[in-house]
Amino acid sequence: QAQTTNDALASAGVSNVGTRIVSAHSAGGFALQQAMQRHPDGSGVQADRLELEDCLYGPEKDIAAWARTPAGQAAKDVVYLHGTNDAGRDRDIARAFGSRYRKIEVAAPRAKDIPLVDGKPKYAADAHDRTVGEFMDSVPGP
């Protein structure tokens, strides 16, 4: 993630980067896990804010371990949008990030409350898809 992002920014001529937000939804948690494991110092992921969108199917311990790396310590805000993941999967992450961690419970929406885009529902009527369909990049910072 870090190398790809840095390469893309350099290619676009962007040198003044503000906040780096890294989001993972569903099985994207495994991609996040791989990036975090790639470098022992945690530098495979550069994030000022980490958004975990119902993606805790196994990478929890690695995300918690990343919190103790220099890169993880630089993350100012970690948000977990919990939809359908098993309860308690975020326990180690919450402990590792402490006051930098927030959990948001996401319930399944009523079909009538889902906004339409070109006459079609913007996201599926379940809590899992709602974590990304409705909330991605919309949760206010700390």
C-alpha cells in the first residue's frame, strides 16, 4: 500500500499530501494484513487514519501488532465500522490503539431508507455492505 501510494503520488506530481486514509472492506482486511506483515517496522502501510469496514475475518492480531510499530503509532485515528463480523473480533485492536480507536455499529437499513442512484439502490440492504456503501469516507475525524 505504501509503495503503490507513493508511486502514484509521484507520478501525478503530488508532493504535498494531507491526511492519508487507508480503508479496507470485507476480505480487503486480508490485503491490509499482507501489507502490514510485509515490513517488520510496519512501513508497508502508511495511514494517518485507518478505516476497518467490516473486514475482521482473521487479520485482527496483525492489525493490533501493527499498532505497536512506528507506522502504526503514527495513525491518529482508527475507525471500525462493525456490521456482521463476529462480535468481539475488534477487542485486540481496541486495546492496541486505545483512545485512537472508535467503533461504530452499523445496522441493516430498511429498504425504503436506501438512497437511489439512477433508480437503483446505492447499496445492498444488509449491514455488511452498508459499512462501505453508506459510510466510506463519511465518518468525521476525531
